[in-house]
Amino acid sequence: MSHFYKYKLFYLISLLIFILFGSLFTTNFPLHGYLQANNAPVSFRFGYFGEQKNQLDLRGWINQSKGVSLFAAADHLFEKNDKLPLHSFLPVFDSSSSANPENFEQNYSYLPNNLLPSYGRSVYYMDYGNARLLFLDAAGITEGNNAQLDWLQKTVSENKQVHHFVLLNQDPGFPAFWETVRKLGVNLVLIQDNVYVPHAVLTQESAEYRSTAYPEWGLWDVYHQFSQSHMLIIEGIDTQLTVKVQDQKGNELDQLKQDVASIRFADSVNERAYISIQSLWHYHPGSKDIKAAVPLELDITGENPIQKPFTLPADDWRSPQYDDSSWEVGRAPLGHTQDKADQRKIQKTLPVNGESPVYYFRKTFVIDDDPGKLSNLLLHISYEDGFVAYLNGSEIYRDSIREGLVDYRSLSLPSEYNFYNIFSLKNHINKLVKGTNTIAVEVHRSHPKAPNLLFDLSLSYEE
């Protein structure tokens, strides 16, 4: 006993060390995933390579990319040689290339097999963060073969991920595919170097974003916008998604943003956007050289509004026929301010206009269906100090500015920054047309030397 008491401290320490190492050996450590606080929003980041004008060293680009651990591209873009593809590379099956299904199976043995019977590894999905990436065989999607669409519907419907992306190497080319992925809530479709996005989730457009022949889908044609080699970076934080184009040095060339929370809200109230916030606008400082006609019927006091429709001349800046190709282009919010906090809200800083307290803004948008079936039209606008808005040449709303005639010299009423005020334009739905529409806005400062001018706008509708 005396021996035990003499070395009691040694025995106790030894016992604690034994228990500690024993717990380490009996603990199951996670082999996949990443550390994330319980209440932190789920995030992810992966790279995507589309068709390029220049030949890519895909393996070299992947090896030198920092902060990106997962990559996707068409199979034929990855040069195999005598090296096996990296396990961090997810291929899109390219049935039009020289690679056959047997080679694809052999080259990418790490992919899930036969998730859709008879398609081997060419049709599969991969979960990453809170996103599910779904890879399809485009050549196998035809109007007479719904196997992949049925699998897609089942796979997405049973999944609780926030984001769903579809990747394939060519456009199936028939409306039923696009209607299916839209109804399933797919928020991104990547085809070669084209990025397809539902209008309803878009919060910021890229420079080359445009409508497509498929209702409610827009397209960012990256291939034709950039001649240099590039990679798409797809980043998600909770419900928000950013798609960026980067060159090999990591310089960001352009981006678009979306938020799938907006489509959830939109589904509940059946609201969609013709123009999203943070869109690109043509702009021009107010000037006597920018023509604005005064209709004969106009009461310059504003006491008697014009009752009959009238057409503005084509050289009037508010007219749909006006040529604004010489105007500058910038992404909203646009404006200028001396307030450092408000400066962070502005994406495009405008020069202070010493000639006029006014800036003019124009944007076109396309309506695919009959606008007469809409139940409401909503203007969401941020501004300081006052504004007047026109739709296809007719005034639809003004705030914080006098009634009647206004021009490039007119001052608004003093006003603080108004953050996305909502105004119903239900009575102006009849001014919309199927096809191309134009919205024009003039934003006025309250004093010639007022330091602040801010503008952003979204136009949405309810069916």
C-alpha cells in the first residue's frame, strides 16, 4: 500500500491519459463535410468551365485555384492523357464528343453508378453544401423519352436542399424540359458557357443578361461576352447565389445574383419581376440638350391631368423609340453622396451634375405573355430626393416633386433617402405591351448643390 500512496499522483495521471487516448480511438470522426456553426448559414463555392474560345489547360487551372475545391465541366474539356481525372472534378456527359459511354464509365469510376437505370454514370447528382447538382445526358432528353425528366422530378421533389442546379452539354430544345425544371424550382441551368436563370429569382443582372424563347427564363451568354479564358465561380450563402466570371488571375469580370427566397415569396403571392433590383440602366445627366416635348394638352400647373392618350416624338428621352445607345450604362443603385454609410449602398457612383439637379434613367424589358391578364403591377423604388416615372412614354407615378411641368431645372421637395417604397400601378397595366417595353425615370435633387442623389428600381407583377 505504501508503494501505491507513494506513486498515487503518477497512477492517476496515467489513468487519465489512458482514458483520453481510449476516447480518441473509439470516436467516429466525420469523413465528409466541413465545420460549420449550428446557426451559421450554409455556404458553398465551386468552379465551372464552359466552352471557351481558347484552349484550356483545365488540370493546371484546377490545381492552381485557391479557395475552390470542386469543379465541373463538359467531359471533353478535360484532357486525360495518362493521368486519371481528379476526384474534385465532376464531368458533364457529352454524347456529341468522341468519348463513348464505356470510356466515360472507366475514366470516372468514382461517380455514382446507375442512379437512373441504363444510364450508368452519365446521369447522377452530387450534394454540396445546401445545393444539389444534377448532371443529365442531353442527347437522351427527347419529347418521346421522359425517363430523365421523371428522374429529375423525383430526385428534386424528395430533396430538401435550398438550391438545385442542372448541368448538361446541350439545350434539349423543347419547351417541356424548361417548363419542368422551372416548376421544380431549379434556380440555375448550366449549358456549355450559357447560364440560364429564372427571372423570378434574379436580384442582379449581368451585363449580357437577356430573355429567351422559354417563358420566364433568362440567359447570360458568357461565351460571346468574353474572349479571354475564364471560369465561373458559383457561390451560395443560405438562399442567396452569386455567379461570377473570373479570368485566370482571379480578376472578376462580371456577375449576376439571385435569391431563391424571392421565388418562395413570389409563389405565395404569385408575384414575378419584369425588372429586378440592382439591374443595369442607361443614364444621362439632365441637360437642355436632352429633348423633352411638352404636349399641347398638358396643364403646366398639374391641376388638370391629360385625359386622352398621346404619343411622344421619337427624340423625346421618355419615348420607347428614343435611341439611348450613346448613354452610359451602370448597375443600380446609382447616385452620389458624401455620406460614407450611404456610399456603400451605391454600385455606380455618378458625377455630380453642376448644370442640372436631375439624372435621367432608361431601361427596356420584354413581356412574353399577354399583359392584359395581370391583376397588379408594382413599382419598388429607392430614391433621393424626388422622381417621375414613365412607362412606354406615359407618366405612371411621381413622388416628392411638384405636379405639372418639370424639366432638367426642376427641384424636388426636400426628402430623406426612401428605401424601396412600393407603389401600385394597377391602373397603368394597360400601358404595357406584349414584346419590348421601356421604363424611364427622372430623379431630382432638392437643391442645385445638394450632395445626395440615389436611385434603384424594380418592376414586378401579380397574375
